[in-house]
Amino acid sequence: TRVCLEALHDAAARVRASAVLQIVITDDASTDGTAAMIRECFPSVEIIEGCGQLFWAGGMRLAYGRLLERRLDHYLWLNDDTVLFPEALETLLSTSRSMVDATGRAGIIVGSTCDGAGNVSYGGLRRRTGKLGALSFEQITPGAQPLTCDTHNGNVVLVSAQAAAGLGNLDAAFRHGMADIDYGLRAKAAGAPVWVAPGFAGRCIRDHTLAGSFKDKSLPLAHRWRLVQSPKGLPFASWLRLCRRHAGVLWPIHFAWPYVSTILPGTRTVP
């Protein structure tokens, strides 16, 4: 968290003449001294205390909601495991301005992150082709120009005031994952464009791996079933909301498939 905030302040220094940041962090009952460190090293950062059971979506919803009340010009989502590059904010804001000039519409600008090897880890997502790809996505590698996308990961996301006014906060139906995917898909459905900014905005190691997840067929079935129902797996209520909202008329198939695949040995799940 300290490294993330240091990088954020370095990036903010490059846009200081045109932008003023208000930073809000949700500290979800951490026990490692993070909140005390923030108060000592970054006294201008506002901390919202959580109950310890918020997970990603709940924590983001609290912080984002606090800032939405202030009716700002842009809202930046930033995960604390993400280290921004110095030019990140400058690029995100300039991309937002250029897309408004080019299309006449303000929307969402997604910042891509790379791992230690320089490969894309999080950012914009494109739907795979075919009816059965309704909720199957591929990661977009950023280019030299802005690229359109269908939705996004929530690591680095710049939401314009216009888009935020129409979309509101993250849906409370999601406790952890899928809230960012839902937000981007809702934006597209509402006519708010979603663009991937040029280049990489920062560095973040991808921690969504097959090993140890409910898709890991080497684990016992009972363990995988507990994982799939956990907040960090594919909990029924959240997955149902995503499928019914975004998977079209075949949503029951999309909803059932991961659970069926978890039970059946040797069946590959849809990523």
C-alpha cells in the first residue's frame, strides 16, 4: 500500500497544474499496521474503516461511494497491489480528453498493467466470439492508440463524471469479483464508451491462477466445491446476477456450466 501511494503521488505531480486529487482508502480491519502507516506517511489520505468482511467489491464500493457524493470530474479506481508508472495519470486524463473530442462522449478509460516480464496482466477485456462466449473474455494488449473494449478489470480505471452519473456505484450484489466486469458491461449497454489507454499504466502481478482455485482438478471435489461457493470463487448470487444481466437468452447454460464442470472430473471450465 505504501509503494502504491508513493507511485500515485509521483504520477499526480505530473498533472498538478490541472488536477487535484482526493484519495480515499478502505482499510478493511487490517491487522498489519497499514492504517497507522497511512496516517503517518500520507496524512491527506482519507481512510474508511471496514468490518473485515468487505472483500474487493465491498471495499471499493465504500470508497467510490464517498467520492461520488462530492461530484468530482473523474474517479480513479486503483488497487493497492498496483504500482503506477509516472506518466499514468497524464496518459489516462489526456486519453479521456481526446476520446471526448473524437466521439463527443465521455466514458471510461482503462489502464493496463503488466507483470515483471512485461506481459499484460490486467486491463481491458474483449468478449470472445460466438454465443457461448457471452461471458468469456480475452485480455487486450494495449497499443500506441486507444482501443475499444467490452469491459475491464478494476485495477486501474478512470471513470468520467458523466459515466459515473449514469452508472452509479458498483452493484451491491457482488462481494468480491465480477463487480468490475459488470460495471464495464453496464457502461457499454448504457452507451458509455470504454477505451483502453495507450501503453501500460503500471505494474501488477497477476494473481488469478488456475492452481489452487476451484478449477484446479488436482484438488479434492469437496474442497473445490467450497472454493467455488466462497466470495473469491463463483458465489451463486453474484454469478446469477452477472449471467442474467449480460449473457442473453442462454444465461441458464452460462450459469450452470462452471458448477457442472466443477463436479465432473476432467471437464475444462470456461475461463
